[in-house]
Amino acid sequence: MLLRVPSEAPRRSRAARGARAAKGAGRERAPPLPLDAEATERFTALKAWRAEVAREHNLPAYVVFHDATLAEMARALPRSLDALSGISGVGEKKLQSYGAQILEVLGAAAT
């Protein structure tokens, strides 16, 4: 018969773990690469668009695009689907699914 030996660190209850995770929810994070003020505004607009798309499709936001991809879009400010396709993380399927919307968000945020 084996006996369990309690670990050194006390285990937190589910409620405590959930409360800790909820603290970080909704917190604004800095872009994963340095951006000027205008690019930061575009990054924020892209994140808002991504959150809406993720909710509509019941997906985690990172499945739509990672923060690094959004930051590169905000920095590069592509003006065409061809330019957008050159950004890491934008494959053919995502380009077809979201490309026009992304260019619209970037265009609105750039004015």
C-alpha cells in the first residue's frame, strides 16, 4: 500500500486559482515588439477586432491571430492583401477569411 506524501507547497483551492486568473483577465498588455504611438493605436484596434471575431466564432483570441502577428500588422501597415500575406502568421486561409476586414481596421485606425 502506497501512502501519499503531501507536497511542500500547499495547494490552492479552485476558487483561489480562479480568482488569481481573473485578476489578469482584461489587463492591457504591451505589444510584443516596440511600436510608435500610431502603431500602438492600430495594434489596439486590431486586438478589439480580433476579440469580436473570436467571440463570434467561439474561439480563443490567439487562434484568430497571435499578438505578435497583430503587432507586426500594426507596425508594417500593409495596404493590400499581397502585402498582408507577407506578414508571419498570415496564411492563405486567414488571408481569405480575414484579410479584407484587417485592411479595413488598419485603414480606419490610420486616419
